[in-house]
Amino acid sequence: MGMNIAQKLIASHLTDGKMRVGEDIALRIDQTLTQDATGTMAYLEFEAMGVPRARTERSVAYIDHNTLQTGFENADDHRFIQSCAKKRGIWFSRPGNGICHQVHLERFGKPGKTLIGSDSHTPTGGGIGMLAIGAGGLDVAIAMGGGAYHIPMPKVVFVKLIGKLQPWVSAKDVILEVLRRLSVKGGVGKIIEYGGDGISGLSVPERATITNMGAELGATTSVFPSDGVTRAFLKAQGRESDWTPLAPDADAQYDETIEIDLTALEPLAAMPHMPDRVKSIAAIGTIPVDQVCIGSCTNSSLQDMLKVAAILKGKTVCSSVSLAIAPGSKQVLTMLARNGALADMIASGARVLESACGPCIGMGQSPNSGGVSLRTFNRNFEGRSGTADAKIYLVSPESAAASALTGVLTDPRTLGEMPSVTIPDVFLIDDNMIDPPAAPEEADAIEVQYGPNIKPLPVAVPLPESLRLTCVLKAGDDITTDHIMPAGAKILPYRSNIPYLSKFCFAQLDADFAAHCQAAGDCVVVGGQNYGQGSSREHAALVPLYLGVKAVIAKSFARIHAANLVNAGIVPLLFADPSDYDKIGTGDKLELPQLRKALQTGGDLFAQNAAGERYPLTAQLSRLQIAVLLAGGLLEYTKQNAEKKAI
């Protein structure tokens, strides 16, 4: 039986385990990436490991999240990352060079390679034929040290694209349609592989838009073939030698198949406050719009920007709308400036932002109170924009630009003929904002520079035999990492300061959460379905660890967050009977008796309340994850087993 693309990528990098769905597998990692909101912690962890140089083929540190500098904190973190990268053999993409996923696609991504990144949208690299997976910062640090990356072997879902997109319909509408069908939980434990005759009409940036938002499905990753379209993209980037073909075997098998007729798609939007609340723009209607933001790692390519400029050319943005545009990289911004498209944007009244994540991560451009904001981003979680009561809709660049002109949510097909754009055969190549690492013989002379805001890592302790815990929070379904550890301009500068961050943990659900933890001592959080979806930020585990959270009991977990909890030394447990969720309340005292022994031996797991009532639990943990928890987290486990090479 032949293999699909995902299986080929896994098989060529498998270092341990069998490719049987659900079994733990270990993968050799070729490339890593970090960004500055997660990178400071990742490099602190790498420093703590004592590995002198990164052992990957290529590791890159990007500065793209915390670029708003209202104090010394962000600049200090950037200096720390830059000095660490120089010393430890890591390439450094300076502030202003662009968004990590856009730049990595342009300059470093290679078909057939593995990539993990401390950002949940790392699967963007699947648009170029990589096995690209979002992970916690500690997992990335381990990979940089030469360790394998462990995941359960995923199912593979084939999304067969047929036909051709009609004018005004784009790749963003494709992934919104997939989200509409599968939901934000529909990709958990799965790799989404795209194929069919419809992919021939999708450029690499369009494919990357689709794989980027596979993160919103909860998928392990998403991937496209590496074909002639891929080769043409790499040739335009001056990297044709990096191309290698990659396709499924003719008799490849899949666990599921979905078919989407591209010809039948229409402009779509994800309504507040979840990426899978998708309807056609025509069905939603012409609601007034206060703000439009175009950019993010999802839709900031040259192709996206040229389309937007063509739509805006010769017109003026509606007076009731604030339009902000952030090109995804210095390459994109410079090419827009040279061909006149940037001038067309500026003339229309657009506010042009730096090439960074910006509004997507809550770094500026928060909407007005109760405002409606259309964004070409990947997430519209409540409060993520920085305005608690804003209503965020996710749309394509075409729909965003059309709506900016009319002042209402607009089906762009009503504007008439779609302006044509031409993508150049050769892109501007100027890597002067990417610093190479120092040569090994020069590294000893380089000092890693720590700022005063950088505080020590919180440390877990080996798992005791039993846990006696107070339930400090009972959360509902679809709790995101934004709920657990918010982002935004006021909080992100303290990503390297866990004690300060603890003040904001779960603040959206309980403003006094930190105080409740301090009063309770050892704590447990209870959650519903899909607990921890969203960002890969390991701070959503490290901060609860600092506050005394020892376990989380939920109906189900998002993949990355569950892994981050284990890495931090917090035990993720599942209700064997989901109805038991209703029997636990905030303030309840729970005991997890003989937990350590049960994890070691596979014995019965349960929580018991003060009245003696028992709630059966399960733990979907690999042998390695159990060993990590017993040791007190992945960093401690790594230190204990460095000589044994157990990772």
C-alpha cells in the first residue's frame, strides 16, 4: 500500500515508534523557528540545558510580535534573543524584517523538511511541502539541542479540491469553508493533506494561507504537495536548488476524505467570537464596519497586498472606517514601494503599519468600544483585539478591502470586475536584516545579555504520590490560551517575567484568579471541551505552574496545550464520564490519591471530593510524558537523562 505525503514526511524523519495512529512517535527535526513573544522563554530554556550550539540544520529567531516599545522590556528581550542567537548558532531576523511565517516561507522553508516552531501557526510551512508543526518553546529548545520531537501518530485527512476559484473568492474562503465543515475541534489528532486538480490553481502563498489556519482546526499540521507551483515560487526567491518534488503515491490511503468544489465557493466570514462560526457574507448582510485590518501571517503576502492595492487604487476609504495594512515582510513592503502599489494604498487613506504581527496579537489598533472590525487574521477570540466588547470578523483581503471602501460588510463580487494583478517571476532578494550566527570559534567571546525584566523560570517538583487540591476555577468549553494567559500590548512585554504575568492569568474569567490560587495553595482547574485551544504559548502552562496549579481536569484538551502542561509538570487529566464535570464546583476540595503509582502502573485514576464521591479519570499520556511528569517537567527530565540520550 502506498503512502500519502504526511506519511512520507513522517517516515523519512522517524527516529522511534511505529506509524500506527495514536502511538507515540519521535521525529528528527531539521529546522526550528521562534518569535519574540515565546522566544525569550525558549532561549532561557535552551540556556538552562547547557547545549553550546544549536544542532539543527537551520534555526531562526524572529522578532515580529513584541515590536511596540513603550518601555525597555521588549527591547531588552530582543537584545537577549539576538545575543543568544549569535552565540548559539541561530540565525536572527531583526525587527522590521517581517512576520516569522512569511519570512520563513520566503527565505528558509524547504519541501520535505521538518520544522517545529514556538508559534501555533508554524504549519504555514506546509504550503511549501514541509512537515511544519507548532509546539511549546521547551519542545523547540529540545529540538535545537538535537532531541527528537514526540507526538501521537496522527490520522491523515485528505481534502480534495476540485475546480477553480471564481473571481473575488480566495484561499481564505477555502480554509473558512473547511472550518465551517470541521469546527475548531475537527482537526485534533489529524494532519490535513490537500490535493486534487484544484490545487494547481493555488500559488504557494495561497496554499500557505490555508495551512496557516489549519491551526484553528486544532490539527497537528496541514500540508500541500511540492510540485511545479512550489518550484516556481522557490525559483522566484532565488532558491530553486531547495526544491524537491513531493506527492502522494497513486494508491495512497487516507483516514477520511473531504471534497470541496472551489467553483461553488463564495466569499465567507467567521463571525464573533470563534473561527468556525462561518457564514457567507451575503447571508450575514451589510452590517456597518468601524475598522478593517489587513495583514498577519495568514494574509500578508505580496499577492494579497497587490490585490488589496488594486481594489483601493483611485478610491478613498469610507470616512467611518479606519483601515490598517501590515505587509508581511520587508521583501513584500519594498516590492510594494517600488511598483507603486504602496502609494495606491496610502492615497486611499490606509494606515500602513510595520511588517509585524501587530493587531493580530493585540499590539495596537484595538477597535473602538463595541466596534465591528474586519480582519484578515486567523483568530477572532473575544477580547483578543484589545477591546473586550469588540466584534471581530475574519475575512479575505478582497472582502476586507471592499468593505473598507463601502463602510459595511460587503460581498466583493458586488464591486464588479475583479482588478487583475501580476505576480513577478523574480522577487527582490535582500537578506540584510537577517543576521547569521557567529562562527563556533568566535562564540566564547560573546556574552548573552539579560535585561532586568527577565526572571528565572518557574520550576516544577517531582510528582508526589498523591495530590490534595482546591478547585480554583471551573471553565467552560473552548477555553483558549488567550483566556488562560492573555496577550496584548499591556501584557506581552512581560513574557519573560512569569511573576508579573501571574497577575493576569485567567483574568478574563476571574479577575481574582491569582489571589484565589495564593490562598488555596495547591490547585486544580476544571475545564470543558477543547481546553487550551489557540496559541502555542507555553506561558499558559508556566504561569499556572507558578501559581500552584498541579493538575487540570477537562473533557478534552487541545494538542499543544496538553503537551505544554506536561512539559511544565502539570498533569492533564480527562473525565472518564463527561457528566462528572457538572458535579464539581469552584472551591471544592479534591484528592487525586496514589496518582503517581496509577500513572506508572496504569492503575485506576480518580478524583475524590470531601464527601468521598469519586470521579473516574483517564490520562491520554505516552510513556515519555508520564516519565516527564514523574520527574517534574521536561526540563528536569532532560537534565536527568542527558547522558542516557533518552530524548
